[in-house]
Amino acid sequence: MPIPVILDCDPGTDDAFALFLALAAPELDLRAVTVAGGNVGLDRTLANTLSLMALAGATVPVHPGADRALLGGFVSEERVHGADGLGGVALPPGVPAQPELAVDAIRRILRDSAEPVVLVGIGPATNLAMAIAADPSLLPKVARIVLMTGAWSEGNITPAAEFNAWNDPEALAILLGCGRPVELVTLELTAQALATPARLKTLRAAGTGRCLTTLCDIQDAVPLSRRFDHKGAALHDPCAIAWLIRPDLFTARACAVEMDLGPGPGRGRTVIDRWGRLGRPHNATLLETLDADGFFALLAERLSRLS
């Protein structure tokens, strides 16, 4: 049976890959897409989501969500994603979003589902945390929580913090402490999904559909990362979807994770005890390695199915 999923996102260039991969995966039953601000402001992330869904011909409902973190505002990353969030690649507008807000939609879907639902978060964790905090009685309906967030070594927005974790560390702390299985796709994992010019050329040659072509155009606009000696850019968010549909491409370990919520330079750090030095109970599964060739082959095979 397909895995029931709610996808919470903030498109965002790599979110576009994740969204299309989810739509192309028969293994997944995508119940809703919820949207927060993050990579750019909510007005743009929501419009981008609606345009991407229309391009794919998808009818999955899209719900607007948080335009700021639990404590303060989001800080966007236009240097990577462009002012519009999609690298300046123009898309036609999609149909209007659902009037129901993300928090209410998440709670309704969990309440009405006959089986537990997987929550997938590839942006700041605000929408998911607010839904869980608003109604903890729904936690048994959460099968697991898969998050592209955090780092066990160095961040990518501050020396300590990964972008999504830094934008709403209190929300991430709520999810890590909720008692449901949490699976983390961190920067160390996504660094292995390096979209080099050669890999993008191969991906573009995999098909001629509008969705695949658009994704390649978007990624071509992403600057090559200084973190990788300008050899490519990490495809962070689709790793979370690939983990759901092809877990054999990954290795993982259980560990204890907590958030640095202080006001100093460590704020937003995910303190990940990979070796059990603190002796604390495990509250997360950390994805550690990725078969990168298998990952990009999966992207090519699935994304070429879209129109």
C-alpha cells in the first residue's frame, strides 16, 4: 500500500525537485502539501508551490501556512534560490490555494486518516510543530517524521546551524521531543547528493517533459557552492523523499539529538550525539551515507515520467 504523506515545504529550488519526486512516486499517497516561508517569503513559496503543482498537472491540495517562526521571523536565502525562490525561472500561475490553513489541514488529515501518516518537512518546521503542539492527542496518528534539517558538524547559514533548523529551532525542538520517530536528513547526507554540471547534463538528457526540463533550468540557476569548491550544489530536499521510496540507497543510525536554543552564535545547532557519549535515550534516526549514483539514477527514472 502507498505510504500516506503530508509534505511541508518552502519552494525553493531543491524543494521543487522534492515535490516532483513525490508526485512521481507511486509508493507515496500524497495527502496534502503545506507551505511555509523560508527560502523566500510565504507569498513566493506559496505561489511557487501552486505553479509547480499546475505544471505537473497535480490535484493534491495546497495549504498556506506560517509566514514567520514561532519566535520571530524567517530569514530567506535569496543568494541561492533567487529573489523569486526558483532561480528566476518563470512559471505560469497555478490554481488558488485551499482556504484551510496548514495547521488545521495537518490536524484534520491526521484525525480522519485510517492509518498513521508520515510527516515530511523540508523547510522550517513551524507548520508541523504548531499542528502537533495544538493537538498532542493526534500523535498516535503520526507514523514518523522525516526532516531535511540540521547538521552534526558545520552549518550552512551560520557556523553552527543549518538553514531550516536555524530559522525555527524551537519548532524543531518540539518535533524532536514529541515522542514519535524522527528521521533526520542533515547537511552531511545531502552533501553526497552533489548536483554537478555533468550530473545535471545527464539528468536533462533523461527526458523531454516540461517538469524535468523546468527542474534542470531551475538547478542551472543555482550558484555552484563554495562549500564544494564550486564543483556543484547539494540537492538537499529530494533526499528526504528518496529515503521514503528507496531506503536501500542510505545507511542510518539511531542517536540522541537536541537543539541549541540559546541567543548566542550556537543558536540553531542540532547537537547530534552520534557516538552515544552523553548516554541519553535515542530520539532520532540520522541518515549517514547515500549511494549518490543510485540517487541520481532514481531522479532521472522518476522525474522523466512526469509530463
